[in-house]
Amino acid sequence: MSTRSPTGPLGLGARLLLALVVLNAVVVVLGTLALRDARPLYEQKVATTTQNLAQLLDQSIASAIEKIDLAVQNVVDELEGGLAQGRGLDPQWGDAMLARHLQRLNGLSSLRVADARGDLVLGPGVDPAHPVSWADRSFFAVHRELPDAGLIVTNPIVGRISNTWVVAFVRRFNAPDGSFAGVVSAAMPIEHFQQLLATLDLGPHGIALLRDADRGLIARHPPLAAAPGRVGAKGFSAELAQAIDSGRTRVTFHAQRTADGVERTSSYRKLTAAPFHLVVGMGSEDYLAGWYADVRRTIALGVLFLLLSSAGGWLLWRSMVRQSQAAGQIRQLNADLEQRVRQRTTELEEANARLVYARDAAEAANRAKTAFLANMSHEIRTPMNAILGMASLLRIDGVTPEQAKRLDRIDSAGAHLMQILGDVLDIAKIEADKLVLESAPVDPLRLLERVQALVQQAAAAKGLALAIEGAPLPAGLLGDPTRLQQALLNYASNAVKFTERGAIVLRARLQSQDADGALLRFEVQDSGIGIAPEIQPRLFAAFEQADSSTTRRFGGTGLGLAITRRLAEAMGGSAGVDSVLGSGSRFWFTARLRKAAARDEAAGRGAAAVVAGAADVADAALERLRRDHAGRRILLVEDEPTNRELARCMLEQAGLSVLAVDDGLQAVAAVERETWDLVLMDMQMPGIDGLEATRRIRRLARGRQLPIAAMTANAYDEDRERCTEAGMDDFIAKPVQLPRLCAVVLKWLEAGARAAA
């Protein structure tokens, strides 16, 4: 009986065939894994693309509506002014005024005015012989009944003069006695929205939809000639309905079954400036075209590999003569597989590089925003320093009662502008994770009393009672009293603003505590207008307010509540509101404070005593400078002429001798040449700036111990640190108030006098 050697042609061929089968399986597995990993990248890319396009279109529509609303408000102001002057709704004057405003706006088809009866009296196409009325329009009834309805954006309606589909932007105007006098309407044709959607590049199977508040169709790209494409049509996919019904303002979803039979990935967005719904989608066939091509290539390569390996195995089984040829084919196939793996690896590395580039671009954009806000702060504070400082000097020189009232208005407006600037800078610091919290003694009752004192005058002017309720709290707590006061003051100021009668109560109570700290709850309760439940969830978002009409009636940036929530979260707490429409509101936030050791408490009491006396020193600083330090020499370094003259006048009011120079080189030369008691140094100047000038002064014999205080519009914490690193001793942020300036100057002149003694 004979046996075939396992090393013979049959055994060797079997082993080679097995190796080919294993290699074929490896190719299939690697190809499948590569394709599986590639598809999510395509899907992630299309989700990001549709989200960005929806955001871009939302911003474009919001910008257009803002311009339209501004034009409508201007028309309202001119109409109310004309009524106050007894001009009435004169067609000759009114039509010319409307035409002038309409000419400035692209996309609007008309501006028209209806009187208190609803009859159209001004605007293109208005014919007294053939009167047209809006009295039955819903927006007319709303404005007639609600004085504070603000801007109403309608669903698509058919114009009664143009007989075309339009979206109307409507505001009310009043008679001199405050009664309803009529409405102003700006009409935008539906075609304008269609043109906006057509600007998006969504591929052959992409779609963009804009629906109104009732989910009726406003515009679609590409347009449909069939009935479902007409204005007002309600047909839409189940995925879109679910996205809208969820209450979320931004959702990305994938729909396999659509009205036109195209599978798409879409991003839904509720518009910020109008009650409309926007959908931007791209067809799977378009954005997966590259992936499908990879699938086809991989399948073709696998089939080819299978065919070649089968033929090679068959040949090996048939004849060992062709073993060398089969081995060559296998090596070639292995080389092809390795090339495919290397190619796929390269593609993945390129995708990762693109992600890193996108991350770096986002970080660069954030740095650019921070630089812009710092520059904006400097540019606003510089003129505000001159405005508020000159007003302060005018008051000191003596004014009439009427002039004093006007100066009070300047101070109030300036303080309001600086509060807005502070809110913008605070929210920027928080978003950039640059907010640094202090650890200082906190007395919650004293905190409530300080906030009460700050809003007491405004509350008394409206006849509101302002009370404090405080429960027993742990002693020796440490936290950031400035940020706690800021958060509580945001609530209290809003309560005074939105409360017409009744009372406001400030509270602080213990929510929980342990050996290391305590969680305190601060509340501000009012008897004001209250807030509807559907509005409450978005109150604490940046730039949001309870109603768009409050911007015109009450003012504000919409940042206060957002800042309060961020501050509370930074302090280990949270923030919220409990309110019933028409029955007042209770705004609250919590903060976790650390319990201090006995030594910390003693140090805190000493620091608190110094702070408590600072206000008295500032009030008496001007008098003490005139009495004790008249003639002391001050070097003022300021390149802006108005601010230089302002600071010089303030210092001379205190009886000081002042030399003013306008750049850093002159400052260094002055210190090298003469003896000074104090240098007030600006930061941004031509030539060498204030930081470099300070470094050079510190290298001089006369400048080593010379007090130097920064006086600059750069108000970031980073700016203070840079001043300290350069060798400055103090920091005065613009706009400079006379009491603050005198207090700082007095501190360093008295310190110099003590050192000399």
C-alpha cells in the first residue's frame, strides 16, 4: 500500500490553497472594516454641512428681519411725531416718507399704513375711492388690544392690494394720548424667501424648506409644481414632525422615506428672529457617492482576488510545474492588498489631519474673539473716560439745577453703557474659561444689605417696598463676594425693572452643609408681570429676554440672567426661576461656600475692615489731597489729548502740580531728569507703550522706588497682571472717576510721606 507524501505536489498545493483562502478572508475583512469606518465620516461631514448651512441661512434671515423692524420702527416714530404735531395721516407727506424708507430696503414689496379703523390710508396702491380694510386681520386685532405686542411676523398671507403671497412685519403706532392709532406693515414677497433658499448648494437631491408657525409651507428649493409645493401646504415627513414636536430648536435627523422619495440627512432649525421652521437636507445618493465608489472598487478587487486565487489553486492542484507562477500571483496579490491597506491608512491620516486643522481654526477664532473684545473694551472706555470725566469736572465747577439734571442723565447713560460693556466682557470670560473666583470672607446678610442699598433708590422711585429675609446661616464662610453680589444684583435690578407695584423681597437661606462647606440659596421674589411657562426654559440663554417687546419697553442686553447662571455653576451651584404669569416671579441661585478655619476667619475680618473703610477714604480723598499734599509733583503719561487734559484738570482740582507728556520716551526722560512723587501711566501709546516705559523707569536710579499706577482703558484681568509684571504698583481702569483717582493718588502720596519720615 502506497501513500502520498505530505510534501509532495498534492500536500504542498493543499497548504498553498489554504493560505490563499485565508488571505482572501483577510482581504474581505479588511475591506469590510475599512468601508465600515469610512461611512460615519461621510455621515458626520454631511451633518456638519447641513447644520452650518442652516445656521448661515438663519443668521441671514435674522439680519434681514432686524433691518425691516428698524425701518418699521422708524416709520412708527415719524407717524407718532406727525400726529403729535397735528399733521395727521396726510397722504402727500406719508406716501413720500414710506417711499423713502422702502427705497433703503432690498426684498420688501411695500410699506403700508392702516388707521385705527383698519382702513388702509398710506402706501403704494392705496385708493380712497376703493377702500381696503385690515380690520379682520388677526395682527390688527392683536395690536389693537395689546399695546406691547411688539413686532408681529405673520404666516404667509395674500395681499389685498398686490394679490400675491407675502409675509408681513407689523407694528402698532399710537396717538399722542397713547391710544391705538393704527398699524404699519412691511410686506416681503414669498419669492424673496425662495431666492434665499436657492443660494444654498445642496447637490442634485438636496432640499431646503421654510415653514411657518403653523407648519404651512412658505418656500421650498427646488420648487415643486405639484400641489404639495404650494404656499401653505402641510405635508411633511414624520422625522420633521418629531423634530418640531420635541421642542428642540436644533435637530439633525435622517429620513429614508420622504414626500419625493429621496433618502436624506437633514438639519432642522427654529429661526431665532421669526416663528418659522427651517430644514436643510442633502441626499444620501449625493454625499455617499464617494463611499459607494469605494464599495464598488473593494468588491471588484475582492472578486478579482478570488478569481485569481481560485485559478492559482486549481493550477497548483493540476501541476506542480506551475507552482512558481502561482507563487508569483500570490505575492502580487499580497502586494495589492498591502497597497490597499497603505492607501486606506493614508486616507484616515488625512481625515485626522483635517479634524486637527478644524480644531486649530476654532481655537484661532476664539483667540480672535477675545482680542476683539479687549480692543472693543479699550475703544469704548477711552471716549467714555472723557465724557464722564468732563461731566464730573463741570459739576465741580458749579452748575444750575437744570444743568445738574442734564449731567445726571449723562452719568446715568454712561453707567448703563459701562454695565453693558461689563456684561459682554463677563460672558466672554466665562465662555473662554478665564473666569477666576476669589476666596474671601462672605457675610450673606451684609451682601443682601449692600444689594438692597444699590437698588433702593430705583425701587423707591416706583413706590416699591424692598425687604430682606435672612435665616440663621453658618459663620466664617469663604467665597467670591464680588461675584455673589453681581449675581444677586442682576436678579434685584430685573425685579425693580419689571415690577410696577407691590414689593420685592431678598432672601438667603441654608440649603445643605457638611464639614467642609455649605450650599446657600439666594432668592429675589417680586410681584411683577410674571413669565409664561413656555418662555422660562430660554430665559437663562445669552441675549434672550422674556418677550421681544421688552427690549423696547424695558431695555437691556439679555445677558444678566445668563451671567448669573454661569456664575452660580462656577461656584458649584445652579440657577432657575419659579413664576406664574401675572402673579410675580421668584428667581434663585445656589452657591457652595467653603468653611474657613479660625486663622482664615481672623484674616478675613481684617480684610473686611480695610474694605469697609475704603469708601470713606475715597469720599474724603479730594479734601485731604488739597489740605495735606498741595503742590506734590505728579507725572501724567497719556497720548490721547482729551483724556490727558481731563486727568490734568482732575489732579489740579486736588491742588497737585502736574506735568503731562504724551508718550513713553518722554516719560522716561522726565524721570531721569527730575524727581516725582507719583507717575500715572497709560498702557497703549505710540513709540514705546506704558509697559516698556515702566520697565525702563525701573532701571533708573530715580525710578526704582517711584510709585507708578496704570491708568488705562485695558480692563481685563490679564491687563492687570501684565502691569504688575512690568513693575507697576496700582491699576485704575477707565473711565476714571474723580473720587477713585483721588483715592489712589492719596494712598501713594501718603505712603511716600511715611517712607520719607
